[in-house]
Amino acid sequence: MKYFDLYDDDSQQRVRAPQNARIRITDIKVAVMGELDRHSLVVRVTTDAGIEGLGQVEASLMKGANLKPHILFYKDYLIGEDPTNVERCLMKIRRAGSFKPWGSAVSAIEFALWDIAGKVANLPVYKLMGGKVRDHVRCYNGSVPVTRTGSEPKDFYDWAVRVKNLEQGFTIVKTAIGFHSDQSRMPGFYYGNINPSQSPKEFAHSRRGPITEYGLKLIIERVAAIKEGLGDRIGLALDAGPGFFLSDAIRLANALEPFHPMWLEDTLTGDYYPYVMADDYLELTRSTTVPIHTGEQIYLRQHFRELINKNAVRVVGPDPADVGGMAEIKWIAEYADLHSILMAPHGTFNGLIGIATQVMVGAAMPENYVAFEYSRPHQDWWYEIIEGLPNPIVKDGLIEVWDKPGLGVNFNVRAAKQYLREEDKDFFD
């Protein structure tokens, strides 16, 4: 029989207890790995059994902000709780979460709790979520950088060819168009009130207005060039970003139909919009054969209910790091499957712990699962400090599911310590 070192409830002395004995959370720690670059934050939940769980915080576009206080806010709620009772722990903190950054904090803690639960059970997390549906989890390129040399259609064609030849062998590629791209900063793209010369950072998600005929044609010619470069063996997903009015979104979707995109994402709401207009999405969905996608900003399953019940979209894409965690996104996938709605999870991690969570839950999702957004770390040293992932991670657009307990990844502590900031030097203590 395996034993853990635990505290006796009465004497508070360390005792030897069976593996199935109750364990308790002793601390929650947060650290910034490297500089604050799209929130390279990691979470470590420790227990009195010497077992720890790891979590990764979403890489937010609010560059340079500090999410530590948001995560540590929940610490007092969880100290002394049994981390293997994941749902019980989440019931204590979930109601105190909301739209990001609070949902991001709840999600990162949830990852760490499942990591502990898997290690205690000596099983990979996917086994605790219903078991393995697939041996390989498909992902699409969302962050592996490929340089585009210009803004002419030929430049987009050449870019697509280079993406097609990436060593990861992606079978699905997503690219930004419309208000989610540099197109919205081009003079004459839309009848808006934002000066195109103003900082893209300052107005990253505030552009909105009626699109011009020129703007519509600009999108179409670029999509045509990209699709020609990719060919029909690689799926093309389009992330439009919010900013379109419904009438323009319908025109855009209809114009894109000849290119057979896998989905058109976030035309009406999305990035940094804490609401979803299900009736508008329903009208858009019924107006086109292009699959309409949204959901990356939504917190909790309850906020997907209207979208799914109304069949307002053809694809949902919650982000496990925003929606409330792995169990939350698995529940949404099951409910969407009952309505014949596809699941293509969003992903914005800057670090490899996040990729492990995506693989674990992706392995257990039902047949409506398409692929998750693969987030390559911004810094190459992540590959030195995290152990347990396959090498190469992505092959032919797939990641092989591993069978190690918990999330199956751990820090190389000696290597990782050099990337801790001074105030986080006790993170591994």
C-alpha cells in the first residue's frame, strides 16, 4: 500500500496515512516566468501530502498587467480543502469569478487541482474526465510565427505556402481578417471614427463601424490568395474579431462561401466583449453556409446555454483558461454535441503547462471536437524548464496523448529558477 505524509486532524502532527486518505491544500503560489510578457504566470498549489499541482494563466492582451492579486484572492477560500474534490473547491470560488481577469484566475487554479487529483489517483487527467476518446489531439496554428513580407495578394499567397510547409504539419490554419487584423487600420476600410494612424495597442479592440465596399473586397482578395496557397488539403479558419455590424457580417460571410472556410470567428462580439448577442448570431448563422464561431471570452457553462439552445452558432470555442477550467469546457463540449454544434477551443497560453491542459481535456472530448488553438511559447526557454511533453510536440498537426499522472508535466526546477523574478524566488520552496 502507498502512503502519504499527512497531518492528523486532532493532534496536527505528521502521520503516515494510506493513499486514499484526505489531503489538504497548504498554499497557493503564483510566479511570473521571465518578464511580464502577455502574462507568463504560473500557479503552484501545494498540499500536506507533498503533492503539488501546476496551472498556467491565460496570456492576456493586457500586456504588463499583474494578475497575481486576482489569483491569490482565492487562496483563503481553498486552504485546508481537499484538492481532489475539484468540484467542491470550484463551488467555493467559481461564484466569485467573472469576465477576465477573474475567470482566468479561477481557471488556472482549476488546472492545478486536476493535476493533483490525477497524481493522487496515479492517472492522467483525461482518465478522470471520462477516459480517452482519441489517441492524438488535433491542433491548429494560432501562434507559430510566419513572416509576411508585404500587403499584396501575392504576399498572402507566399505566406500561406510557408505556413503549409511548417514542420508541425498543421492541417488547419487560422488567420486574422477584418477588425482583428491590420486591415482595419487601412484608410477607407470602414466608416469609423478611429484615426488609422493611432496606436494599434491603444485601440486594439475598440474599432467598430460599417465596412466599405473597398474594405469588403480587400478581405476577399486576401482570403482568396491564402486559400490558393494552402490548397484544399488544409482547412482555413478566419478570425474576424468583433467590430462588424450584423448586416456587414452577413455580407462578409456570404462573400466567403466560395472559399469553404472551416469557420468565421467573432464577427459581432468576442475579444474583450463580456457579452454574447445570441439572437444576432442566430440570424447570421441562418444567413450563410459558412460555420459561425464564437465563445473564447465567455466565463462558465451557463453563459453558453442560450447560444447552444438556439443553435445560434455552428462552432463554439471557449478558452479553458477563461471559461472556468477543463471540466467546464468538457461540459460545454458535451452539451454542444447534443445540438450538433462543433467544438474548437481557443487557446492563448504563453507556456507549455497550458498546452498540457488542452491535450488532457481534448483527449476526453466527444466527437464534435475539431482542434484546439496551439499556442507556441514566446520564449524558447520554456522548452528547457518544462519536462514531460512529447518531442516534437506537434507532428502532422497532431499531439500524441501521454499517460503520465496528472497533467503529466513538471518543472525542471534548477532550470526554471533562473527565470523567476526576485519577488518570486520562493515559488519552488
